[in-house]
Amino acid sequence: MEFIFYNWIKYSSLKTDTKLKWYVEKTPGNEIFLDKIKDDFPDSRMLFIVRDPRDNYFTYKKKWQDLSITTFCQRWCKSYYSITRAKNVLIVRYEDLVQDQRDCLKEVCAFIDISYEDSLLVPSRAGGSWSGNSVFGENSQTGVHRNAMKQRWRALPATDIARIEKYCFDAMTEL
């Protein structure tokens, strides 16, 4: 956590750059510092993409095998409730983005006050083409991995699914 906050302090110097119009930061975990971010950037608009915690856990377990369900659920819920109490926030369900990229991107564009263009459907990173960063090794020229909708969480043990659903029930219901 300290590393994330240290990087935010480092980048908060951007607020003095009057030529900078947009700053995009996608570090998971920064949502717990929303108050500090809003203090530094009071007119900021924030987009959060929230994924079904069961699929999210399944993906995290692929990368961090020692991650406990309890720890994951505590972090997921803390993250979710941090963003739902903030102002100037747009929450997009990951599953909705996968199902209908165009409509989701139109909603995002309206929120950040830019014009929608179909070129936004083509993934890029720093001006170059980008095929994504799936932990499953899947690359996609569409930017959104359609396989994400396969509900991989169904491969988790039933006890794991039940624990996630119990712990995250209220937030999952809101989504």
C-alpha cells in the first residue's frame, strides 16, 4: 500500500502542469486514496471498472496462488465501497463492457466529456497497438477478452464460491 501511495504523491506533482489535460492511472488499490486524490484534483472524474468478485478471484488465484478468499473478499469489498461513496465517479461493470463495448464507451465518453469515435474500440498503449494483458495468455485485437464472459469462477470449488457470495453479497446485489 505504501508503494501505491508513494507513486500517487510522485504523480500528484502533475497538478501544477497546466498543459496536461488528461492523466490516466490504472493501479488497482488507488481507490482507497480517493480523498487524497480528490484534494489534489478536485475537478477529476474517475472511471472504475468493477468485475464480478467470483471471476475476479478466479483470475487473481491464477497469478497469486496463496491469496486467501477472506483477504480477497475484504479487499474487493473495501475497494467497491470506496468508489461507491465518491463523487464524480462512473462505475462500469466489466461484464457490461465485454458484452457491449460501444455503448459502454459512449457512456464513458459522455462522462469525461469527449466525443465518441469508433477508433476508441481499437486498443492502444502510448500510441501503439496493444493486445491486452490477460493472465490467461489470451491476446485480443478488440481489447476486451470475450473469454472473460465464460464465468470461469464456476471451476472454483463450491465452498469457495459460497464464501465469496456470502462475504460480497451486498455489493454483488448492488452491481
